[in-house]
Amino acid sequence: MDIVTNEVKQGVYMVDAAGGSFQHILESIRNVALQIEQVSKATQGMAGNSENVLQAIAAVSGISEDAAASIQQVAASTEEQLASMQEAAASSAVLGQMAEELQETVGRFKV
């Protein structure tokens, strides 16, 4: 009977040890689940931040496109002004030549 009692005690001890091991495993699973939840929240936060960055990049892109269009308009206006200045310079040269010719012609007359 002592043998049976010892075997029962060993069985109870082994069941208790197994129960402790299962408790430790359960605690580890809970810790891993908590870590997974934290990683998931961090990933969601990063996804939200990525969306904000994409929106900011889209806004900057729109501003850049508007600036490029404005620069093209300024360049076109500058070319038009340059052409006008060249015409004015050519007209000034012609007027200067006409003024010289007029002076020569007036100089021929004596009063």
C-alpha cells in the first residue's frame, strides 16, 4: 500500500508540476499577445503617419506645379519685354540716324 501511496504522491507532484508549467506557458502566451497588440498599435500609428506624409508630399507637388507654371509665365513675359526693348533700341537707333541726317540737312541752309 505504501508503494501505491508513493506512486499517487508522485503522480500528484507531477500533475502539480505540469500545472505550474502550463501556468508559465499561459503567462508567456499572454505576454506575447500583449507584445503583438503593441506592435499592431505602433504599425497603425505608422500607417497614419505615412498617410499624413503622403498628403504633405501631394500638397508640395501641387505647389511645385503651380510655381513651375508661374515661372513659365514669367519667362514668357520676360521674352516679350526683351523683344519690346529690342524694338525700342532699334527705333532709337533709327531716330538717332534720322536726327543726324536732319542736322546735316538743316546745316546746309544758311540764314
